[in-house]
Amino acid sequence: MADTKQWGGTDFQGLGFEWDPQWVLTGAQKRLQEKLIDLCDKHLRANAIESDQGRIYPRKNFQILAKHGFLGLIVPKSLGGMGENHTAAAMVVETLARYGCASTAMCYTMHLGAVAAAALRHHDNPTLKDILSRLDRDCLIGTLSYSDPETGSHFWYPISSGATETPEGWHVRKKASWTTSGGFADWYIVQTTSPGFDGNYADLTCFLILGDEARYDPSNWNGLGLRGNQSGPLEIDRVVPKARLVGSIGDGARSNDEAVDPFFLLLSSACWSGIALGMIDITKRHTTGKTHKDVGMRVADYPTIQDYVGEAIIDTNAVRSMDFMLARAMDEATNNCDWSIHQKDASYLPRAAYLHWLWQLKFAAAKNVAHVSDKMLHACGGTGYKPDLQIERYLRDGKAGWVMGPTNEVLRQFVGKAALLGFGALDYWNTSVNERVLHNEIKKLDADGKRALAERLLAEAAPKTTGLAA
């Protein structure tokens, strides 16, 4: 392994390894990082420009990643994967976003989220084992489809979905408002209300859907940033075989808490930190290389620029430290992402214990990249405003962090509400009555208003009858 960071056969002009928490990585993970930086230099970064300018899905980059075994990063070695852990996954996503292509990093985040959902329940399912064993060999890109057009960033509440059992299998109905890699993925893990749904939106089930079984219009996608990730509406309405059930009926909430959310929050945060670091790298290269001839000073010699960069590094490394701390915590809780620990007990959810920490992480990472992107643009001045420097692309990519569900507004309320009122107050599926608010509103009514309300409630509560009275 090189002692100094290399780019194109010479020393890297951005931040060196002395600003990276290399001590959290094993020797094997450092070699993966070095290989990935080299792939970014030779291929992935150039493809990022193409994806951004033409809204082109980064399949070229995925083919390169598959050739080197990265699609099976967290797949057990027994199925042909690397068998790596959460720390490695965070490092890979951060590296992709920083040195290569943020669209690829986000698509890869969703791929690993789908892999995690499949790996969690693959033990007795030959169909899932087959998919997981062929990820790199056949370059099978996975993704998650959990959003809903009726509920926005409350993606855990799939009103526009459902599933029914048929003699041929499961009739899956799904409408998604945002699906990364939509129409380009080779397989999807989708979440719907369960077969036999009775109005309880906590009763959720996951299914495996193949690429040609989903409907999607790529021309609809035109985002401000992450323009290669092709995230837009997707629809499924078809019968799939019984073996496409992921886990058991009603397992969706457990799968979400143990696999989907932990990996998405950990890795999307790594993506935002990677974008922030990429902008700091560009800023260092530009400001140390540009001189103002009138005063004989480089841009980097101005104290204001030093302040901008210093604050950006400190804040970004604080977020990175939290990311790798949580990755390490989940590594220790799962024997380094050993999926066999879930085989005997489907209710064993060690990662779920860290969800409220992961909420904080995603908020901090998305907030930081928004701040860093503005300051690094200011540091680079008018040159940074032009696409040639590439900081403009990173800035647009980073703006997705705040609004990507769960949005930062949702997450900070989750944290504040849970801390002040307890986790039960979060009421994911809108089933708990806030009696304080209810009584406060009722006392505002006069006698006639209370009487009218009582009559309406009694009418709604009365049992419905059909047919003629005897």
C-alpha cells in the first residue's frame, strides 16, 4: 500500500491520508480503498461527467465495480461475496462519492440496501441465494422501492400499495414516487402492505421483483443533482412466484429496522461526507495553484480561505467520525456483518438498536455537505462557478442530502420528540391519540358544538347494518 495518496501516478493534490481516519480500516480494506481510488482516477470520475451532462445511468461504473467484486461486498463468502462489514461499506461509498461519481455512490448505496434486505432473509430462500451469488458475475444491480406518492418522505407508510395471494403466487401492487435506479436495476426489493391487510400500516411485507417486471419512464427524471441516479416514479402490478416473498408475511417492519434503514442511513451519510471531501480536495488544488499576480499571493494564502477550509475539514471529519463509529458499533453487534446470526430468530434485530443514532448521523451529514458546498464555492470564487472545476457538480449533488427521505425536518423532529416524550410518541403509523391535544380542542367548543361533535362520533361508532330489520 502506498504511504501517500496517489492520483494518476503522482501525489494527490487534495487532502492526503493524514486527514483520513485510516486507523478504522483493516489492511484488506485499505487495499480495497487504494484499488477504488485508482478505478475512480482511470474510469469512474470521467463517467460521472458523462452521467451528469446526459442524465445517463452509470451502468458503465457498475460494470467496473462488478469486475472487481464490489457488488457482493457484504454478501457472505459462502455465496461468492467479499463478506465485508459495515465499516468497509461506509468506506467504499465515501470513496466513490469523493473521488469518482456521486450518482454511482448513491445507486451503490441503494444496491447495498437491497443486498442487506435480501441477505437478512436469504437462508431458506433459493431464489434470494441465486441473486446474491450472481451479483458480480452477471453485474446484477439491486435497489429498494419503498417510497409512496401519497406520503412523501414518510416512506414507511405505503398507502398506494398492496399484495394478495393467488394460486400462482403473489399479486404485488406498488406505486413509488422515488426509486433510485428505477427502470435500470436488475432486481428490486419492494415493500407493500401485507396480504390480508386490515388497515394496520405497520403490517408490511417485502417482495423480490425483477427488472423487467416494473414499469418506469426514464424520460421523467431530471434532477438538480445526482443526475445519473434515475430516481423517479415506478409502478408494479403483476403476479410473481411464491418464492419472491422476502422473509415472512408481516416481516417488512423488522426488515426495515434491521437492514434497510441502518444501511441506507449509514451509507447515504457516507455519500454526503464523500461529496464534502471531494469539494475540499478541489478547493485545495485550486487555491494552492492559483496566484493573484498583483499581490503575489496564492488564493490559499488568504486567512479567509484558510478559515473556510479549516472549518470544512473539522466539521466533515466530525461527521465521518460518527459514521465510522456507528459502522464499528454495528460490526461488533453483528460479528462483522455475519448474516447467519439472523437464521434462527427472525426477531433478532441488533442493528435496530442504533436507529436513533443513525437518524442523528444522516441529519448531521446532510446539513454539513450543504454548508461545505457553499463555503468551498466561495473559496474558489468565480472559477468554482464554472463546470470545468467540477465543484459545481459536487455542489448540486450534495443538495440532495437534506431533502432525501427521511428529510432533515423529519429526522430532527424524530430525535427531539423521542428524547422529550419517549420513542412511543413517534407514532409511525398514526394510530396513537394525543389526548392532551384532543381535550384542549374540545374545551374550546360551546355546548352546541360539543353536542354536535358527540352526535357525529356516536353515528360513526354505531354498528353498520345491512338488509331489512326483522
